[in-house]
Amino acid sequence: MKFVEDIGIDLGTATFLIYMKNRGLVLQEPSVIAMARDTKEVMAVGEEAYRMLGRTPGNIVAVRPIKDGVIADDALTEKMIEMFMSKVRTGPNKLFGFKPQLMIGVPSGVTDVEKRAVLRAAINSSARRAYLIEEPLAAAIGAGLAIAEPVGSMIVDIGGGSTDIAVISLGGIVVSESLRIAGNEFDESIIRYVRRKENLMIGDRTAEEIKVKIGAAMITSEEDILTAEVRGRDLVNGLPKTITLTTEDIVEALSEPVTRIVEGVKRVLETTPPELVSDIIDRGIVMTGGGSLLRQFDELLRQQTGIPVAVAENAIEAVAIGTGMALEMIPILRHALISSDNYLRR
């Protein structure tokens, strides 16, 4: 088994990431799979399938098999894990079919049924053994926090389908909350805003591009205000139409989901033991995940909580890197992990 490369996976709603110990981050592609509607034959996965979203002919369907950070379609998720793993496995691993151990990040609020679905998908996609680790714990490890020490660290991981807020100490999660509000909800809020204000229908990809280009959680100065041209379908006459949106529009569009995340952070702080709150005030809050890259989100959180806030340098990759590093920390994390050996036998 010495040839086997164990694999860490961030099974994200928006992005699927794979980390391998000796090679680092080896894959980062959209969590999308395209298949023939009639035969169920898989046509494409990842980046290639993402380009098909909203653009497929009637006989091909491109879907996201993971919704809100958990499996929505077991069979397609198994196939997606299998295809992504075959992309990154090389040499003796691929040649002789050696089975790796997997460490998979899942949101902190997943149910028993959802945990079993993830573990079964992993085992059925040629894994020897699979472990589940809660995403905020993986994000904290990936962001370089000293999670094994008897001090409190706070992490806010804003992914595509879920936001995980947690206080960590001594290698485990002390207090946590998982919200089904994250990057995808930001996109949907922009779509609803543009439809309501401009009578314009835009797609998910356009909304995401607007969010990245001119989006912000708040405006602190004139330099924050950017503009972008947006094309879509006029809902009045059905014809193509172009409008201009500003950062002020996007701040208004995102105010509800952003506020709900801030309130979630406050709730977790309110239920955290005083000694750990003291540590968090000293060490600050760390933000990870693609949603944390929304401009001025860290500043808004700092103003609302009065605690220093920093965005991790490797915000998008933190969970994937943390899952890979966790494979080396199984003895330390054993009480925080769920193993397929124990869980699937129950």
C-alpha cells in the first residue's frame, strides 16, 4: 500500500477541489456533470460541463449533483467523484487500481442520512476508507490556525451552498452553526433584484460574474463604486436588453443574505464560553471560502462584532488543503472525524 496517495476532497456545491499530500492542490473544477437525458450517459464533468450550463440542447442536461453542501443526487455524485479522482491519480495508483483513503469536508449541520450518502458515494467510487470532517474544522487547519491548542479560534467559511461558523479549541468544534446561505444565494439575490428593479431576466453565470466584478458587502468610499454592463432578456417585450448596474445596486441586492450571515456570527459568539471569546478577541475571526472574497465583507463583520477580521490568503482552497492535512492528524482529530468503517456498519 506504500504507493497509495491518500486524497483530501472539498465536495463543494460550486467547486470540487482535490488535495494530495505530496502534490498539493491538484484539481479545482466546478461541481457540474453533464449527461444524456435518455441514456444517462455522462458526457462531461467539471469545467467542460460548467460551460454547458444553460446552453445544452434538449437531449443533454448539465446539473449540480451537490446542493447546499450535501448530496442531492447519489448516483451522479458517485460518478463525479470517480471521474475527478481518475483525472488526478497517476502511476502505480492508476495502473494497479490501489484504493486510497479519502478525507471529505462536509457542512457542520449535515444529518445522519446526508453523512451516509457522502460516505457511500466515496466508498462506491473506489476508496478504501473514507472519513468525514466538518468544513469549518478543515478550513481552520487549511488556513493555518493552531486548532489543537487549548485556545479559541473562530472561523467563518462561506462556500457556494452553505456558510459554516464555528469556534474551535483542542482539536474540536465547541460551538457551531451552519446556514444554507452562501455564494449561490448571493447570485440568486442579484437575479431577483435585477428582475424586480429592471424587468430583466439574467442567468446564474451572469449573476456570478456581476458579483465578482462589482459586488461588495458595503461601501466605505467613492473608490468602492464600480459599474458593469449587464445583458439579459427584457421581461416586458422578450427582446435582448443591456443595462448598467453599480456596486450600490449589488450592495442593496445582497443586503439580506449578508445580514443573515452576520447575525449567524453574532449568535455563535453569544453562545461561546467567555474564556474562548477572550481568545477570539485577541486572535480575531478568520474568513475562508469563495464568499469571503466579497469586497468589504471582512470590514462589515469587524464593524458589527467589534472583533478584528482577516480573510485567509488561501480562502478558496482552505477546506481542501485542510482535508489533506487532516489525513496526517487522524490521532489528534479522532473524536472529530466520522469513519466509514464504523458509520456504514451501523
